Amino acid sequence: MASAISMIQAGFSCGDALSSFTARPRRMVVVRAEAINPDIKKDEAKVVDSVVFTELSKPLTAYCRCWRSGTFPLCDGSHVKHNKATGDNVGPLLLKKQ
């Protein structure tokens, strides 16, 4: 218990050192809603290509091609929102185990 109290006291004494810290301004990143696929298979509702491999650990793995996935490089379905916002038709690359 005494060690926990001394750690808390030490933490409060470090607060003065942090008060002189100057934070750098953050850069703003702008993501424009524009089509990623300008001319490939535009007659299709969604472009999804499949590649078959014999040596894969999972039966199916979807890779992102819209660059919007929160789990990049894996697809999380973010292309659906992107396609609605931009009129694009990009979809994932599917790797299938043979």
C-alpha cells in the first residue's frame, strides 16, 4: 500500500515537468470522395476479382482495393459506403483456397 502511495506522489511531482511540454499542431488529412476506379469494368455494379490458390490457411480472404478499410489491407466492407458516395464500383480482391 505504501508503495502505491509513493507512486501516486511521484506521478503528481512529474506533472510540473509535463506542464512545460509544447504540443505540435496536428496536420489535417483531407480524404476526397472521388472514384478510385475510373475505367475498369464500369458496366458492372461492383468489381470483385477472385484468385484461386492451393496454399492458403483460410478458405477465403478479402483484400481491400478502395483504401478506406479500417482493417487494411483486409477488406471490412468500407467500399459499400465509398461506392454510394462516389458512384464508384470498386470491390474487394478475393483470394480463395482451392
